[in-house]
Amino acid sequence: MQMHSILRRVFRRLGAEARLQGVALLTLTGALIAMLIVVVFVLNMQLTTKSILRRANVAVFLKDGVSQEEITQLQTSIESVSGVRHVKYLSSAQVREAFFSNEASKDGLEGLPPEAFSPLIEIEIEEDGRSFTVQQLAEKLKRFEIVEAVESHESWQSEVRAIASIINRLAIAALGLALVGIAFFISNVMKLTLSSRKDEIEILRLCGASDGFIQAPFLIEGASYGFLASWISVTITWFLKNLADREFDRVFDFIGVRLVFLDPWMIAAFIVIVTAICTVASAFSLRRYLHV
Amino acid sequence: MAMASDLANSGWEQASEEGTRRPFAYFRAGLTQNPYPKPILVFENVTKFHRPDHPTLRNVCLEVQKGEFVFITGPSGAGKSTFLQLIYQAQKVDDGRILFCGKNITRLNRDSLPYLRRNIGIVFQDFKVIPHWTVFENVAIALEILGLPTRIIRSRVGEALERVGLKGKGAQETRSLSGGEQQRVAIARAIVGEPVLILADEPTGNLDPQLALDIFTLFEEIHQTGATVLFATHDHSLIERRSYRVISIENGYAKEVRSHSMRESLHRSRKVLHAIADR
Ligand SMILES: Nc1ncnc2c1ncn2[C@@H]1O[C@H](COP(=O)(O)OP(=O)(O)O)[C@@H](O)[C@H]1O
Ligand SMILES: [Mg+2]
């Protein structure tokens, strides 16, 4: 098609409607930044809860003086349960070492001998697709003679999980609403543009321009809003994330979390989705309001 | 001529060839071999209602030959604009047919309509130029719509601006021009694609008498290059100035109040009389 002419008209429009276009771009960018902040927050929350839940799992404390043979036997029988990802035995010495590797717990306890710590078996459980509850597993394990105690964090784990999933759902609903709002906003910007360009469109019609020729610059304009605003908002949010990382690094260190940002394919998906929504919203507006 | 060489090695050929495959062919003015049958425009019992009891046009029958200059006249609100709009299909007929280049245009679908309009150059009373575009852009758009290459567009627009007396003003913003000049821009846009038919809807209505005369003269020049011109006006000083055919619309009826062919035959017979007398 007459791409030259279409692009020329897009650029001609740039100067003539700088104000409307500027406001539209700014508003859209603002909305997208808010969305991205939510996305980044949820993403980090998910990763954090996941790592917390993974870290917890089940600890099986063993009685003192249990033979290596019995331990190996227990270990293999636990390993054979489906849904168990990893089983690890820690001797008293190893437990002590792990305990003191954590700086916070050092003070005044250096004198404790290895015997003060029970040896234990750490069981890592698959998050999904297991055929038993942690409760059931714990009950079973307690029946073994050599087991002193079983510690699971089932109750608070499920609480964390529930809260995380509520936040997740809320965020998804908010993002969905925001996308609808963006579509609505862009279609209204296009409506304004069309009404201010009514004369121009009429003249093009009278000169024999096809619908495609008339509509293409408007579609390109709509898509550009989405494309530019999503790029700008990604860049700004990335700076904000780095700023937060720098400002609050001690807080994050304390929680044991490193802030992550969207990975490249997520950024690409975000830009594609926003651009697509803006294009579709413009096309909708053109269908609806382009009658001359 | 520069035009002819353009034609041979440019998008023109392509555009017109492509045109034949399109829903509505592309006809050019001033071609020696006319691909279309005469007459160029036929109204067959055309009726148009705006109010149910009172038709704006009733049973209008009319033929326009290629290369004619026709005045359309009548009081304000008589239906001159309606008459022209039926030709470029801004309005639909309620009854009857309109043949343009032998093709019934009253049944064109939405997709074919642009191809019809590319064959017609239209000039309006209120100019209908885009004020914040340059003069060049306003004229070039007619060729951009045809999909011609930039190089051709540049040279054709230059020629058209020269023809309407706006040489060297292409880079100016159109709103900075006077009314008469803006109308010249509109005329350049109408003729730049060399359409076979030019419709002018009171193009001098907004201009003072001297400017009106200049614009009218411009249409005559365009007519002399082979274009068919329908010129709607209620300015009798223009109509009286020339002996072109006049169609008057009144109370919905279109009457031929002055026939071009009669005048011409009169002119011819006078010539014969002079010749006899000279002997
Ligand atoms: N699009 C339209 N809708 C309704 N009425 C129209 C329309 N176009 C023209 N008319 C009516 O048709 C009549 C002729 O109008 P018009 O063709 O503009 O006359 P002229 O150009 O001779 O002044 C007027 O009474 C006008 O109100
Ligand atoms: Mg009128």
C-alpha cells in the first residue's frame, strides 16, 4: 500500500495535535507504570513465598545413638515415597555447623557441643502433585522407632500460600481492569482525534481514498501509543526497581530477598500485549466513529 | 511533452492498467483513444427525495458528452449541489439511473466508490483544503491516493500548481493563503490526477467578482485541455459571459435553458453565411 503517504500523514499529525497526543502518552505511561509496579511486586512476592515454602519442608529429628544402617534404611524408605524430591541426612556436627553459619544465632552459644544437636533428616517435598499431606507424612514418620520428633510447618505454610494466592488473584483482577481501562482510554483518545480530523477525513473520502488508506495512520497512531508508552514505562519501572534495591538493600538482606525484574520475554510480552490492546481499541473506535 | 514521457516510464501506465482490473476503471482526461463510450454522463429519470411530498429532483434526464462545459444553475436550495452529489455518490438516487462512462454508478458498493471518485475532480464553494498542510501536500494527496511514486507526484504537483498560478508556493502553509489562492489549491488538487470529469459546486461563491472571474477562466483553461466540466453557479454574469450549455434546476425539474449544440450550429451557420457573403 501507499506506505509513504500513510507515514507522512502520521508525522504531519504529530505537530498538529501535539497536546492531545502528549496527554494521551503521559496518561497511558502513568497507568502502565502503576501496572508494572504491581506486576513486579507480585512477581517478587511469588518468588519469596516459593523460596520460603521450599526452605521449610519437613525435618525429622532422630534419637541419639542411632546406627548408620538404620538411618540409611529410613532414608531409602522415605525416598521411595512419590512426591518426595530430596532427602538429606545431617549429623549432629553438621547441624551444629549449619546453626552457627547463621550469624544472628552465634552470640554466647559457641560453647555448645555437637551432642546438643540431634541429627536430623531433611525432606524436601514437591510443591505440586503429591499424593499425601505433610500431616500424613509426619504421622507415618513418627511411628518409626528411631524418630524423636517430626517438625513440619504445614499450618503456617498453608496460610502463606493462601495469602499469596489472594494477593495473586487481586493483582490479576486489577491488571485485567487496568487493561480494560487502557482500551477504553485509547478508544476515547481516538474518538477525539477522529472528531478533530473530521474535515480531513471527508476530504480524503472525496478524493477517492479507500477505507484502509484513511484508517492506516490512525491505527499506526494507536499502536504507537501502546508501543511507546510500554517501552517508556518498562524503562522507568526498571529504574524505580533499581532505586528501591539500592535504598532498601538492608531490609531486603534481612528478609533474605533480592528484588527481581521482569525477564526479557516478559517485557516483550508486556509490550506486545499493550500494543495489541491499543491497536484493537483504535480499530474499534475507527469502526464505530468513522462515518463521514 | 513531459507528460507523455512521464506516462511512458512511470506509474501512470501501471495505475491505469491496474485500474481496469479494479471494480471501477481509471479513465484519464485528454486521451486520444477513449476507452469509454460516449456520452460520459447520462441521467435516466433520476429522482431524489429529501422530503416525502416534495422531490428535490424529479425525473431528471440528461446527457453530457465528453469535453463539454455545462453550467448548472438555479436559485439557492434548488438542488444544484444535490445534482452533483448524486454524480460522486455522496447521496444515493431514489429512482432512476446515472451512467458514468457507460457504467451504472447508482449501484456501486462501498468498496468501488473510491475508484469512481478517483475519476472525478471536485471543487467546492468552501475550498475544502486542509489548512495546516502545505500547498504541496494538499495537492499531492490526490496522487498519493492513486499510489503513484514520489518522484512522479513531485513533478505532477509542480505542473498542476503552475497551471493554477501557484508556482513556487508549494512549501507554504495553506492557511496563510488568500481565499482565491486557497481555491486555486483546491482546483490544482482536482485536476492533478487528470480526471475525466470536473465538478465545480459554486466555486466562485465565496470570492469577490474579479477573483471569481479569474477562477472561472481557470476552469475554462482546464476545459480546453479536454476535461468535461460541470460548473454549478447562480452567478448570471458568468453564465452570460460564455455560450456554454446551461441546465437550470427549478422545483425539481432540470431544464436545458441553453443548448451548446444549438449555439454551436448557429455559430457554424454564421460562419457559412460569412463565407458566402465573402464570395
Ligand atoms: N443531505 C441532505 N439531507 C437533507 N436534505 C438535503 C440534503 N441535501 C440537500 N437537501 C435539501 O435539498 C434541497 C436542495 O439543496 P441543495 O442541493 O444544497 O441546493 P443548492 O445547492 O442548489 O443550493 C434543499 O431544500 C436542501 O434542504
Ligand atoms: Mg449548493
